Amino acid sequence: MAFLERTFAFLLTPADPALGDPSDGDRLVQRWCWYSLDDVTYPTGRLFDPQNGTEVGEGWIRIVAQW
């Protein structure tokens, strides 16, 4: 969970007026994707579990709701 939070904070932070997009505060990252939606190979990063939910998925919902 902490990794997801730190990753999202990092992706939202970098900005540069020479390189970034002026329409969104000169941010350097406009889009990204969290890969492990439901890949059992990486169970600690799963965003989705139809039976039980996941801590990472709940964290993702909280972070995205703030935008």
C-alpha cells in the first residue's frame, strides 16, 4: 500500500515549464497505468479481488477520488 501511495505521489509531482504540458501545470507525467489489476503472479499489487477486495484496491479508490 505504501508503495502505491509513494508511486502516485511521485507521478503527480514532477513538473517543468520547459518540458511539461502548460494545460496541466507543466506536469511531466499526464497518464500512467497500475498494471496488476488481477494478476495472481503479483498478489500484493492486485487492485481487484471479486470475493474479498484488496487493500491496494481500496487505497487506489481513495487516491483517485481526490482528483
